Amino acid sequence: MADKRDRIAWKGYLPAITTPFDEDRNLDLAGLGELLEWLHGEGMHGLVVAGTTGEWFSLDGNERHALFEAAGAQMGRHLPLLAGCSAYTPAEVIAHIDKAHAAGFSGALVTPPPYARPGDEDILAFYATIARRSRLPICVYNWPPGTGIDMSLALLERIADFDAVVAIKQSTGDMARFMATFFALHHKVRVFGLPLDEVGLMMVRLHDADGTMGAGGVLGHNQPDFYNLAWKGDFDGALACGAKDRVIMREWFTPSLVGRFGSAAAILKAALNARGVPGGRVRSPFQDVSAEDARRIAATLAGLGCLGNGAAVQPAMALAD
């Protein structure tokens, strides 16, 4: 059990990617292909597909599985791929995991059932059922803003004992809670959720901390380079890259990781569109950001030097209907 974390090679910056939808809000697989190539070219250490940022809740089963097939065919030989397999019942989760396994994914990301607000014993049984039947290693995702549940350390310790559970994405928004999770469990499972700042750098230097999943990779190489440079011993360079990530986290998101002026997916898609990368539209229940906020997003990117040499600040993809 102590070495099960070493069964997987997930480490560094693995963005939870957006799912491109076209003007009619249909799944845009061509746009997805361009997005995947750009993310790979920017040096991401892995990708999370159909997670919260990927709007899994507005995808039907066939669409989610089509995403898995397309991403697996294009990137499965190049990068670790984690499939967002969250759903309300273990049977639904397992059905998604089976499709992701067939598509060549490396693992599955699973939250507790959203909205239902199950108790600790319910959550434990939920993960136990999935763990017994999963054909992929599991990353447990603690996501309080989306599920209404902030899993306790005691509960996470019990879940981490399941053999199929190899990682935890701890997105509590409470750094003390993240640290408690890391120091209690990092010897057993990989723990993701580091900020790209001095604290994150200290955790990498002193404790070989695992990494970060999130933010869509919209800053390109700057986000994985926080880790690349830290691993090489260029700590000033790592902090310079991380500082750009901290700007977007401060300007676009609240401390609890909720979007300040729209959903996270809408903000990140507007950022990608501003960069000329296929972010596309969001799908109901979300709306695209306003034209004013799209300009605000583009201005942030311009200030960080992420719109190219002399690129004009443009409104990206804004709400049009």
C-alpha cells in the first residue's frame, strides 16, 4: 500500500481543460483537437478531460465518451490523461471509467455525488463500490464549491486506503486543510492542489510535492514551467512563472476558487479565445462572459505578456445572445 502512489506518473501541472462548444453549443471535436495540440506544445505534464472546467454536467454520456475517444486517440501516447468520471451513482461512474479505459486514459477523477449532500458513510460506500470495480486508478476530487461537501481528513484517510485510489485532488481553498491532507497522506497517494507561489515552491523543494490540476492551462508554458524550473533548481524562474498564475487566480477567481464574473469555464474559454486558441462557447446553464469582462480578461493576459508580441486587446468570445 505504501508504494501504490508510484504506480502512476502523474506529477507537475495537469490542467483541467475546457470542452469547446461551437456557436450552436454543439460539441466541437475539431476545436478540441487544436486545443489539445496547443496544450501539448506548451508542455503540459498531463490533461484532465471532462472535469468541472470541462462542463461534464452539461454533456450527455455519448458526448463525454466521444471526448474520451478523441482525446485518447490524439494524446494517449504523449501525456497522462485523467477522465472526469463524476456522476450521481457508482454505476454511472463505472460506465464512464470503462469508456475512458478503452480510450487509453491513465486514470479517473471522481467527486462525491454533487447536490445530494451524502454523509461520510455514504461517501465511503460510494468510493468503495467504484474502487472495487474500476479498471483505472482513481483520483478522489474534494471540490466543496461544486459538491457542497468538504471531505474531512478522517474521511479522506479512509478512502485513501482503497487500493484503486492513488491520488487526491484537494481543492478545499483552505491552505491549512490542504497541508493537513498532504502530510497525512502523501506517503500513500499523490496529493494535488499546490498553489504556484512561495508555499508551493517550498513544498516541491522540501517534500517533493506532486503538483496542480486546474486553471485550464490558459497561460501556456508558464504553468508547467513553474515545476520544470523548480525541479531544475531555478527557483527565481519558477516563482516568476508562478506569479503569472497568481495574477489570474486573484483577478478572475475568489479565494474559494469560484469565478468572480462568470463561471470558471466561461472565464477560461474567454481567455483561450483571446489567445487565438479554440475555447469556444459555454453551454447552459452557463453563459459566456460579457463583452466588458472579455476585454478585462484579455487585458489581464496582455499585461502578463500572453497575447503575443504587440497583440491587441480584443473582446474574445463574449455573450452574444
